[in-house]
Amino acid sequence: MFKKDLFKIYKTERTLLILMLLNLLLSIGLFIFAILNLSPGISVLKVGYGDLDGYRDGTWIDMLAFPILAIIFGLFHNLLAIKIFHKRGGGMAKFFVLVTTGLILGTILVLARLLGDA
């Protein structure tokens, strides 16, 4: 099913294919950025921010959420986009991939702010 739908996307929905490739490239960039900034030697890092309590401290293991998110956004969301294309069509799949791309960019922004305030 996925192979046939991916070939159909290639033939008929080039915009969706380009968006899926952009999504994959951005998630690879997020993965590399997150892995390079894990800092296992540091015992305490800023791992989150809340409006009421400010920055939360944690360990570098808590920062593994960012590479995991990169894998989820890059691989699984593209597979979900193919499934959405099969069931709902190209428009809904494009919307899903655009939302995922926004989530990746937001995750990069959050990670960059956490690393800048560490």
C-alpha cells in the first residue's frame, strides 16, 4: 500500500512530495542539532520552561526527548502523511505535513532557547 501510494504521490502530487522531503530534511537537521548538544558531561541542564516556575533543571537524559521527536516527526509523520493521502487525499496530507513542519521548527526554536539559557 505505501509503495503504491508513494508512487502515486510522485506522479500526481509533486508539492506533497517536496513538502515530505522538506519535512524529512528538517527532522534530520533537528536530530543532528539535538544529538550534538546532548552534553552528557554536564550534570544539570535547563530542560523546560514554565510560565509560573521559570526554567526547570534536569539531566542530559531528559534532553533525549528532542532526538526522539526528530525521529517521530521525520519518519512516522511522513508515513502517516502517505496514509492520510490514501484515505483523505492530497489536500489533507499537505496540511498535515505543513503542521508537522511547523512543529519541527517550533521544536528547534525551543531547543535553541533552552541551550542559550543553560
